[in-house]
Amino acid sequence: MIKVWLMQQKIKLFFFLWVSFQPVVFAQENKPPSSPDVLFIVIDDLNDWISLLDPESPIKTPQMERLAKRGMLFTKAYCISAACNPSRTATLTGLRPSTSGVYGNNSDWRFALPKHPTIMQKFRTAGYRAQGAGKIFHHKPRGAFHDKESFEDFLPMKKQLYPPKKLNGAPEYGSRNTDWGIWPKKEEDTVDHPTVEYCIKALKETPTDKPLFLACGIYKPHSPFFAPQEFHRAYKEIPLPPRKIDDEKDLPPGAISLMKNKKWFWKGMMAVEKKKPGSYHDFIRSYAACIAYTDYLVGKLLDALDQSPRKDNTIIVLWSDHGFHIGEKDHIEKFALWEKSNHVPLIISAPGITPSGSRCDQPMDLTVLYPTLLELCGLPAQKSVDGKSIVKLLKNPNAPWELPALMTYGRGNHAVRTDRWRYIRYKDGTEELYDHSKDPHEWNNLAGEAQYREVILRHRKWLPKEEVKRVRDLRR
């Protein structure tokens, strides 16, 4: 009996120790990997006439293509709004202009969203160190440029320097920002040099006791189109972008009304061209040179990351806040609902998730970034956002994705982009429809043709059902 009793006690003790040990073993086997770092690169005014998105483009972007080889390139990514403040606010908060009321560059976004966390705030709350430099939020006075709650450390964008007199020889054409040419002499004197140097230092020297969210806001190719000499050399013979002479002929009243205050950009350019022939070509060359400089800076960031202790566990996201017209549809600048103002580069490299050198052709807008980054890093989701995560597309670019890209410029003006079509509806109810399978330059508005009525109805269902009023402008 004693032997039996002892055997029972041994069995009980073994069972107790086995049960007690199981949670420890289970936790060790299922312990999540250390939280990945994030390098978040936002570029200003970068359109799609680049070799990253168009191999036939004369504007070469080898460093962005180098990044694309590390992850996934999204060939049909679109901004949320073709203006700096509403685009950046929407991307960084996950809320569309129709939800937030932030429709314009002067809209006071933090007044509109006093308690809503930005992407950076979500990461800080989760234990990340959040740092940044350059243009992340819009650079308006009194708070719109920088949000103190979003960063533990932040280097503001260097003040744009200008030559003693305008380089384009057209002092009557707009502000100092409406200038272009070879300047400054040294790369160290450019507006973006301190931004990138700060981020390089952060990658290499920030303590690794906490994961890092590092935001790098590159200002160029935003106007003025200044870049040092070495970035201009490749573009002496650059062609002009394709244009149609009578492109305004089939535009509806809504488009004409929306663009009436923007026509001075193109008219001003033509006035300069008349006074000084070749100015428009120089403008294109200088825009290309600024893109070349931006691409060079992206390469410097990648080099720094690869030389840092964070190289193997960093998610990289590169995006542009909106596109940019350089004469297409007789328009210069953004501030429109056409393809050229809204189509943007988007690259995401997530180690262990994105297949190297992959591409996704699904149309989407940048509301996807907020929820996607949270999911990639294993952070709690933010329920009150308008976008959906695309992690499933990062794993498989052919996974089902039903949502189109939705763009807004001003209250009541929206565009919907699907794989084949761009549909635009203005606040007066007038419309445009373009078939990108046949008309990539959007020269032929099909909205008035009865045979496309069903196409319009399919796209119209994606428009916002409700739109809040515009929030107050920043106080000056």
C-alpha cells in the first residue's frame, strides 16, 4: 500500500509540475518577434512621370526602384486629396476630408480633430520612440506644420533659401516659389539636406531599447524647382509632356468652375514663354532635376538604414502627398481631380511579409496606410478610420480587393478610380468619365454618352453619402 501511495504522489507531483510548466513553454514558443521599426518617407509633389511607374519616362528614379526591389510597388495608388494639408491630414489620421472637414490647405486640422490620434501618436502610445524631420504635416503657421503630440523629437524643415534674384527671369510671375533653375551650388545648402542628415543620424544612433518610428519629409520636388548642377545634367534634352490643344473643350461646368482660379498658373507660364522662349522647357527640366535630387536622397536613407543596427527589422513606406501637373490639360500644379494630380508612388517593404520585387495593380488610396502599419506592427487597430488594411495584399498582391480609390478636392468634388475608369463628379452634379484602357491622358470625356450610363452608376455608389462642413481656417 505504501508503494502504491508513493507512486500516486509521484504521479501527482509530475502532473503538477507538467501543468505548471506548460504556460512557460507555450509563451516561449509563441513569443512574437520584436516590434519592427518603421521608416516613413513622404515626398512632396512627386507625380507619376518617373521610371518607377513608367519605364519609358525620361525621369529616372533608380533609388526608388532599388527600394521597390525590396518590397512591393503599388502601381495604382492615389492620394486622398490633391492638396498638401488635406492629403497629409487624411493619410496621417486615416480620416477623409468628408469625415474631418479638412478640405483646404488653410484648414485647421487639429481643431477639427482634437482627440483623434495620428499614426505617430498610436505608435508612441504602443511604446515606440517617434522621431521626425522635414515636412510631415503641412507647413502653415500656428500649428499645422508640426504636431507636438506626434513626436518625441522633431527637426522642422529648413527655411527655403532663394538666390539674390529670380533665376527664370520672370519677376512678375507669381511669388518667389514660382522659380526654377540651377541652385544652390552646394548640396548642403538645399532645403532637404538637414532633414535627411537628421534621419540618417537617427537610424544609426538612436538607442535600440525601444522600436523606432522615423518620419522623413522630403520637400522637393515642391516649388521652387531648385537643385544643384549635377542633378540637371541628365535632362538637357527632356521632352515636353503630352498635351492636347483643345483639352478644355469637353470639360463640364463643375470642372471649369473648380479650375477658374487655377488657370493663372498655366497662363502665367505661357506669358513667361512668350517673353522668354524656352522657359517652359526649362521649367520641365528643373522639375526633373528636383526629382533626381529627391531620388538621390532616398538612396542616402537606404544606405544609412543598411549600415544601421535596424537594417533587418525595418518596415519602409514611401509615398507622395499628391501628384503634379506640368502642363497636361493646360494645368500646372495639383488642386484637381484628374489622374496627374492624384496618381502617386507608393512602396511598402515589410521584412518577412512582402515578396521582394513584387507589385500590386489594385487601385487604392492612401487611407490604407494607417490601418496597414498598425496591423504590420501588431498594434491595436484604430476603429474610427475610413481606410482598410492591405496586409493581405502585401502577402498576395492578387488577393481579392473590392474597394476603389476615392479622391476629394473641396467639399462636394470627388473622383473614383477603378482599374479601367476615372469617374469625377463635381458639387454642381456635372461629371467626367475617362476610359484609361484607351485614353490614359484623359482627353476624351465620356460622361455625356448614354452607353456609359451603367459605368457611371457603378462608380457613383462609392461617393461619400455624407460630407461634414469645412472646418475653420488657421488663425493668422
